[in-house]
Amino acid sequence: MRHLIDSMDLSLEELEELFVLTRDIIENENKYRDVCKNKLMGTLFYEPSTRTRFSFEAAMLKLGGQIIGFSEVGSSSVSKGESIPDTIRTVGCYADLIVMRHPKEGAPKYASFKSEVPIINAGDGGHQHPTQTLTDLLTIREIKGKIEDQTIGLCGDLKFGRTVHSLIKSISRYKGIKFVLISPPELKIPQYIRKEVLIKNNIPFVEVETIEESIDSLDILYMTRVQKERFFNEADYLRLKDTYILDKAKLESAKQDLAILHPLPRVNEISPEVDDDPRAAYFKQAKYGMYIRMALIIKMMEAI
């Protein structure tokens, strides 16, 4: 039995296997419509989600499987005080695979110690979001034709952004990766990412405070929202939430083959006028998320 808790749990060879399988699913979807027949997936979302939850559920249904679970703790026994181990053990009596999102860092890993079925981390606090990283890597691979040799701008909430942390850790294993870290001083990348991933592995990076000063050098611009739910002080959130807004004017000096990504949801950090720009790839990214999760479910359930 194997869990997916951290974006580094998969080797580069395993990532490539997933990408190849995903490409085959995209091209031959009907071939996979019954591979999870009679399989059950439990979705335990202790924190609100649209794309991740719907993406997993759509993936399982398209594979012929079924779903049980909750999308808010108020509709489960968690609201009565049930512990994570008890919830995990109970759901594991029914489901063949558990997908778990939790606001506390480390909760899915803790749950994996108590589980008798595989667990997929669907996001834990400001820590990790491995399946979003799979989505991001696949999107880059599909749009750019490769993952290597990219200059990636990461913009917005780099301190609490779990998607950013997961992506940096995973994509840094590919050759020729450079980062431009765009954030206000209060939302800079955490020290453990800076020291243990970037500096330790000699990954080139620069830190800037505006999009304009670096956008012309980027192959990929990964926008993120400033996350209200991660702030202890609402005044700080209100002061920082509109720091970066990507619009047509800022894109004038960008490369014509720039790929604009965003894990979504967005608030106002990408102007709607950018949606029609051919470089905007964030809705494609959301669809790729469903397909890569189909491949992941197949692999973790050993369905083929």
C-alpha cells in the first residue's frame, strides 16, 4: 500500500509514467471508463474546495467508480468531535482509496499512519498540494512540450501558498529550471524552501517585488491569490490582497509563448480581460487536473 502525501513521493520516472498514462487517457478516454468499476473512493474535505474535489470526483466517475465522503465538516461526525484516526479507520472500512484535504499542516500524513487504504493529500494548510503539482507539471509539459529549461515566475502569496511550495520542490528536480519569486516582503518564500530546496540544490532564483521588472524573461508565469484564510490579521490581508493584478498592459512586454498558470480560485489577481489572451492557460490547467487525477487513481488502485 502506498500514499501520496508530499509532491516528492513520486520519482521522476513515476511522474513520467503518469504523464504518459494521462496522455493516453486524453486520447482514448472510452478505454478507461470501467477500470474502477466496483471501486469506491472516499473524499474527506475538512476545508472548502471546488476544483480539487470536483476534479477527483469527476475523475473517479469517469473511471466507472463511485464516491462517498463529505465536503464540509458540519455534515459529518467530525462536528461531533470525532478524531481523524477514527474517521480514517471508519471510512477505510468502506472505501478503497481516501482523498483528504485539511486546514492543518501534516494532517494527511498523520492520517496515513492510521489508514488501511491508500491516502492522497488534497492539500494540507499552507504546506503541500501534490496533486495540484501533478496538474501544473502536466500542463507545462503539454503546453511547452517539455518541463526542463524553463524560467518560472511565481507571483503572489509565496509564504502560505501550498501550491507554490509543492511546485518548487518537485520541478526543481528537472534540469535548467530558474525561478523569479515575485512577492511583497511579508509574503516571501519560507526559509525552509529557500534553504533546503533552492540554495541546497543550487537552483538559480531571484526575488523581486513587481511583475513588470521580470515578465519579459519568463517562460511561465504562475499567479496565486493572497489567501484570506491563512491570515490571522484581517488588516494585513486587506493591505496585501491587491498587490498584484495581471492585466493586458503588463503582458505587453511578455514573450509571445508565455504560459500563464493559476491554481484557482482567483479573486482579482488576473483581470478577466486576460482570459481571451492565447497565453492564458489556467482553465486548460483545471481540465488537465481531472485527467492527471484519473491516471493517479488508476495507479494507486492498481486498476490496470
